[in-house]
Amino acid sequence: MSPPATIHLPFSNWRTKETADRLLKAIEAETRNLPTPLKLMEVCGTHTMTLHRSGLKPRLRQVGIDMISGPGCPVCITPDYYHEAIIDLLVGRGDILVCTFGDMTRVPTRKGSLQTVVPAPGSRLKIVYSPEEAVAEAHNQPEKQVIFFGAGFETTIPGITFTVKKAAEEKLKNYCLLTAFWLIPPALKAIIEGGELAINGFIYPGHVSAIIGEKPYALVAETYHLPGAIAGFEPADILLGILSVVKQIRSGQPLVANEYRRVVKPEGNVEAQAIMERYLIKTAADWRGLGPIPDSGLKLRPEYSSFDAVRRFSLKLGSGSSARKTACRCGEVLKGLIAPTDCPLFGRQCRPDSPQGPCMVSYEGACLIEYKFSGVKSYD
Amino acid sequence: MCLAIPGKVISLNDNGTGQVDYLGSQVLANFSLLPDIKVGDWVIVHAGFAISRLDQKEARRTLKLFQELEKQS
Amino acid sequence: MTKISLEMGSGGRLMRDFIASRIVPRFKNPILGELHDAAHLPWGIALTTDSYTVDPLFFPGGNIGTLCINGTVNDLVVSGARPAYLSLALIIEEGFELEELEKILESIKKTARATSVEIVTGDTKVVPQGQGGKIYINTAGVGRLLGRPQPAKIRPGDKILVTGQVGEHGLAILLSRNKFPLKAGVKSDCAPLLFLLPFWQEGVLWMRDITRGGLATVLAELAQTISLPLLVEEAKIPYSTRLQGTVEILGIDPLYLACEGRALLVVPARKADEILKKLRSHPEGKKAAIIGEVEDKIGRPGEALLETLTGGLRLLEPLTSELLPRIC
């Protein structure tokens, strides 16, 4: 009896070679009569990660599809000055507990990274899986000021926001958020209107879409006549999304296809949207790489500003571009204008253990993924 | 920004949380974004929050599509 | 660079560069130059040393005591030696609870007995509070050589095996360090590899215990050592289902999770099935598997390639930074 080496996922066909082969064949049948390579942008870092980890990118290139990574990486697009503000607190004040997701702690700034700085006495950094852990810490350690540093897109925003709802209801005095909330549809608009890139279609982020539904992408199809498909995260899901986009290109009829219907409802998650609406308000946001985009971020409404770390601790967040003066070209990578290999620092000064910019730090940063996963030329 | 797993709800607490099983590991998930969730439902869990209920019919439909692709090729 | 960073101790490229530039050339000698897990001395014995700084000290499946004996024993086994004598050096922080120290010492005693090694010499130091991580332990070990790794004899077609399910130790440590709201029931795989000793007489060409950096790091290092490509199939790597579930929830790559009781073997093709059968007849090896082979048709010299479940190819590089949970 051979040991069980493969995992038995619920619905495990999504990962098999057979399914991938069939879908790639179907894609090839569509691209055969089209000018290739077609350039499709996947916006979500998790899509980028799946494409690379499964080794699909070279196989997609063989069937005429070039995947370009977009700015769907919260660690990559959150400017340094957020981290620096948190570092100042952690290092300068006692009895501070900073809770955050793993990636954020490795971003190198002028003041070091969250992981490497030495906290003030009584202060510390805690990596959490869920923002709920931060609320629990606030309850368990009433003498500490707990700050949840949350950077994320619409998938993560409702959960983080829920902690404010809970903190408000429980009258928690020692809990607050430093938020870096980014919205996908305005970023898409900015990329398209930036006019710098020749993208033939989009793969939309499946779990962002589970929250916001299908409608916010309509402008891409209707106003800009670009095809797109909402896709899930198994290899077969992404290939289904790509197949749909290629079919739209052939038919000349761009739309917003939903290829992740088992998870994404057309209206999205209404409850999550309600929480966002109740506690948050749109704001201009300064995206690393893309620059400032109006109404592309969210912040706490004035009536909940007591839970905003910026107000509670009088944090000074920088204005304008936060790019340190280095030769790092993360900004252009995030816009899909250049490949990581086009950056002069890539693979030389900038490597995973000595990252010069966020795209090499974040696990779904295009540069780290390129470095880790793309050393392989096609061997077929 | 979308890392999440499809798990089965195996228990519900009365504070809006519950246990979701994924391949034998259990994660404590918050269901406040999914009212009317029941034990036995399949959900997508991201950063400790259940963000969507899995539609079994749609899942089966897609799996059938894979089989049909084989017949076409 | 003027100061040592934490990353330099992580086992990744920075540490290898440090050793290659500051250690090896400074203490130049042919034995050190081999850079095996243990040094092969001209008296027919092997010598190894390791320091243990694990945090937390106690974790599901073991503690720093079980680790410090098994780790050194395993380094000797995979270098071809039967472990016999160990030294034990303790660096204890002022204020450390005596009760915990006793538990650790008892574990050391039990593990040494289980591995038939004797603690024959040692040292104890106490450092002021705040200057140590509660307790650090160093063990050095010697054993008589009964075989030797022969990387120069490895040829395309030779098979690559693992002795069991991988990644359990690294995951157990990560979970007990961070206390995420997860119930995984994952225990460290910390265990002695003594059952592998007879296999040196069965024609095994190379062994390495899979520790920090996980399976991917060992594969990358093997490829570099033999200057040949190798190809491993993701579908054949044995993982426990619990581990698979947990790493997907947290977003961790299981290829890089440490083990403390698993080894990678390279065996000649014609002996692979027989060796696999023998490994599986041992309780410690019942989930052993052939996961790949040394290549000559695909890949470039020194490349460790993974054929993914989906049929793509991925290049495996050594671990470069600490594994952290992701949301993306």
C-alpha cells in the first residue's frame, strides 16, 4: 500500500494535471486564430502566487497567454510611512502591543522592519492569523494599548472593520486600528486610464469579488471595452477565467464573466458591504507605484475615529510619494509596465534575504515570486 | 490578498463564531459576515472570517465541465 | 555590513555566505572543506556539534532536551557513524525555573538512553537575566564510522527517497510559538534516525537529515553538491493530511518546514524498491517514499526541480527567510 502522498481536497480535480491539460488545450483552441501573445493582467497577488507555484506561467506562454501581475499585493502598495509610524510607536512608547499579519513585518524601511526593531520596554509585536486575536489581546491585557495594523483589500477589510464594531459595542478602551484599506475597482480604472500598458483583459480577484460582487467591474467592460473574468484560486479556476477572457476576445464582446460562481454571488456579500458602509468612508489614497488615486481607499468614519490609531496617537503619515531614493522600480512592476527582471537591482542587490523594495518582501510580490519560482525555462 | 480555504462548519457558538474543519484541522471562524449559517454548510474562510457560503450545485456544475472538456478533446 | 543580523542564523543564503567567507577560509583544512553534517576524522570516527536555541522550549512532541540529543545523533547517522558519546553544554539564564530545567534534563536522559549514547562530558554556565533565551544547549557527538556518503558516485537515474512525512516539526513549533486560533493536532517529528544505520551497508550513496529549511533546502543543497539536476514529483512527497490543511489555512509553503527526525536518501536505481520496502518495515519508516530521481534529460546542473501537481515545473531554492503566515 503506497502512502497517501497527494492531498484529497474537497473537489480535488481543481489541481490535477489532467484538468489543467484539458483547460490549456481549450485555451489553445481559442488563441490559435488570435494575435498572440495575449497580455492578461491578474490583479490579485494570490493569483500570481498560484500561477507560479503550480508552474502554469510557462505553459500559458506556450498557448499564447502572457500573464502580467497587477497591484494586488497590499504589502507592495502600502507606502513605507505606515510602517514607520507604527515602528515609532513600538520603539518609542511602552505598553504597546502591535498586532498585524505576517508579511507586513518584513518590509524594510529607513527605520528598519517591524521584525527587526527593538520594542520599548513592555511593548511588543505579535503576528496574528485573524484580527480577532488582537481584540482578544486587548481584553486580556487591559494595561496595554493594542493597535491592529491592517493593510488589505475588500476581502480583508470587512473582517478588520468588524473588530471596530465589536470594540465599540464592548466599550473597549485600549483597542484601535491603523488602517491601510485599498479598493480594487478604482485601481483598475487608474491603470487603464494611465494608458501606459497594452492589456487585452483582466482576471478579477475571486475573494474580493465574493465581497463586492460583479457590478463594480462593469465599467471595465462597458466604458473601456476590456474583457474580464472573476476567477477562483485553484489552478483550474484561474485557467477557467483565462479561457473565458480569451473567448470574450474572440467574440469581440467584453463583459464581466463570473467563473467562480460557487463562491461569488452577483450581488456579493451584502452583510460585509453593510459593515463597510456603516463604519468606513471613502478617501483618497496614495498607492505606492500608482500614486494618489481619488476615492480609492477607506478610512474610519468620524464617529468612530476614536478607534483610529492616527487620531489616538497623533501619528504623522507622510504625504506624497513615499518612495525612498533608490533604484528600486517596484512602482513600475506594480503597474505591470516592466517585469521584475527589468529592474537593475533584481537578483543582484535585491534578493529575498536582502529585499530593497516591497515587491521582494511580500510573499505575493511579483519580484519575490519571479525570483523563487521562475528560474525555470521551459524544458518541454 | 485572497488566501482562503473551503471548509465545513462543524460547530457554532452563540457569540457568532464556530469551528470550521479543513482536512482535519479546525480553525475558529467568525460568522458575523454570514448570517443564517448552519452546521454542515461549506464556507470560505479568510483571516478568521467566513466570507462566503459555497454553492454545491455550482461546484458540481464546474466539475462536470471538466469532464465535458475531456469528451471534446 | 557591520552587525550580525538575525537572518544570518536562519540557515539561508546569508548564513552560507557567512560560513563560506568568514569561517571556511579562516580555518582552512580538507576535513572542514567537506562540509558534511559531521566531520570524518582520520581515526575512523565522525565528530559533529550543534547548538539548540529553539523557542518555545516545550512543544507538542518534544522539547529542547529531546532535540539536542536526537539532532546530534542524526547528524552522525547520516554521516555514516554509529553515535556513541556526547558532550552536553548548558547555558542557562538566571531566573530559569528549576522545575523546567529538571524536565529538560530528564528528557535528555531518556533520549540518550533510547539512542544508546552516553553523556560523557559537559559544562554548565549561568548568564545574568536578560542575556540568554532561558536556556541554550550545545551537544557535540562522536561515533564510529561504518559507512560514508559518496556523492561522487551519484549518477542520473539514482532515486531520491524520504523516510517519512515531512514538515511536522516546523509546523508544531510555528503553532506553539504563535497560538493561532487553530486546532491542528500536529506534533513535532523529533526522533532518532538510528534505524538508518544498516542502510549504509545496503548501498545508500548519500543521506542528509532534513532540518531547518525543510525538504526544499536539502534538495537544493543536494543538487549543488552533486552538480547534477534532480527532479522531484510534488504528488509523491508524503505529507500528513493535518499538515496539508493547516499550511493552506495559514499560507505556509510546506516544502520549507523543518523536520527533526526525517532523512533524505539517494540510492542506486536498481536498489530503490528494495530499500523502500526495508524502510517501510520499520515503524519509523512506514511512510517512506520515493519522491524523485537524479536527472540527465531535464534541468541544468545543480538545479532541484519540482514537478507540480498541475504538471508544471518549479525551481527549488534554499530557504531565504522565515516562514510567516499570509493573508494573500
